Amino acid sequence: MTHNPAPQNNEVLRLQRRLAKSDMRRAELEHLIDTGQAFQRSVLAQVEKAKAELQKLNEQLQQEQARSDKLLRSIMPNSIAEELKRNDGVTPRRCENATVMFADFVGFTAKSETLDPLVLLQVLDYYYSEFDRITARHSIEKVKTIGDAYMCVAGLNDDPASTAHVIAAAQEFLSFVAQARPPGLDAQAPLWQIRIGINSGPVSTGVIGQERLSFDVWGDTVNIASRIVNASTPNEIRLSSSSIDLLTDKSSFAYCGQVNAKGRGMIDLFCPA
């Protein structure tokens, strides 16, 4: 009987086909795995890139917020700035024993007519920057500058020593202006001079404006302080009796005349003895 190899050959062929299909499927599976892993790597890379971009944007946002906060606190007291951030508005306040100081430069109008505008701005910035540092050291709030006049206030937080702080700051103002020569000012030109007026009493405070915010202080106390500075002599400090009354130690001040305050009559003035 002759052996027929056909069934065996057929079986071999079937096995070969199955192996070929298996190899194809394995290759397809490996390709799918490779593609999936590549896709996963791509997604992870995109996620990491997006995270980095978000982190960068967050850092930029924080920097911008810090700059905005710094700007806000530079134009109004911290407590007012915080209230404005929380409530998008500020409730007007009245303070019964605030102390207001005006400091202005003697002969500023004549100087402004002869000095180059850029030099004039540089000189004012030099003086006002130091005034800002002095007031900050004494917990005094800068209100604003009006041309050559620098206005600040203390006692909005009912500090009983606020008037003493204002007087100490005023004395530092005088000392600085008497000794410092601003950059840009001619070496042969005389040093600038200031006069200072201080008054104490009730004031109202608040923030005005929507697009351009401005912290301000109002009341007769402010008007009288302005009158006093106009009546002061160069390189001297003048205080009202209202300010003297708030001092614990009054012995170092002497009576030095009066000023007529519109609607209030004659106001007694005092100066450091």
C-alpha cells in the first residue's frame, strides 16, 4: 500500500498559513501598541507643555497682580486698598483727630519759569521721593502732591501719637531740604527752601472716581492747614493750637502769631522753640 503524503502536506500548509496569520496579527498588535505608546507620549508631552504654559501665565498674572497691588497701595492707605479689593468700593469715613501737613517750596513759581521742565520734574521727584520715605517711616499717609505742595495725613487709625509723628516727619523734611542738592540743579544755585503748616481736627476721607481712582481728605482741617502753610516762613514749621492740644509734651513749642482762616477767624500758631 502506497503512503499518500497529501494530508500531511495540507496540514503543514494550514499550519504555515495559521503561523503567517499569527505573525501578521502579532505585527499588527505590535504596531498598535507602538502607535498607542507614541500617542500616549505625544499626549503627555502636550499636557506637560500646556502645564508649563499655564504655570507661566499664572506667574505673569501674579506679577501683574503684585504690580497692581503696589500701585494701589501707593495712592491710598493699605486699609482702604484692601476694602476696595474686597468690595469694589470704599465707604467714606470721618476721623475726629486727624493731623494734616502741607509742605510747599518757597518761590516755586519763579523757579518753574527759569528751570528746564525736565530738570524741574527731576528736582521735584528727588524731593518727593525722600518725603515718601520719611512719611512711610512715621506711619503717615501721603494724600497727594499739587504742583509744589506735598500733602499728607496721620491719625486716620486714631493713633494718639500721630501728631508727634507728623512733627517728627516735618523736621526731617526741613533737614533734608536744607542739606540735599538734587541732581540737575546748578552747583552755584541756592538750595531750595520749604515751609510747613500743620493742623489737626476732624476730616472726611474717601476714594473718588471709577476709571482713575483717587484717595482724598476733606474738611476745614485741611483748609486751615493750607492757610497755615501759606503763613509760614521759609524753612520753618507752623502748627495750630489744635495740633498742640494733641501733644503729650507741649513744652518745646512757642506761640508765634496768628493766621486768619476764612470762616474760622484768627488761628493761633505755634512753632518749635
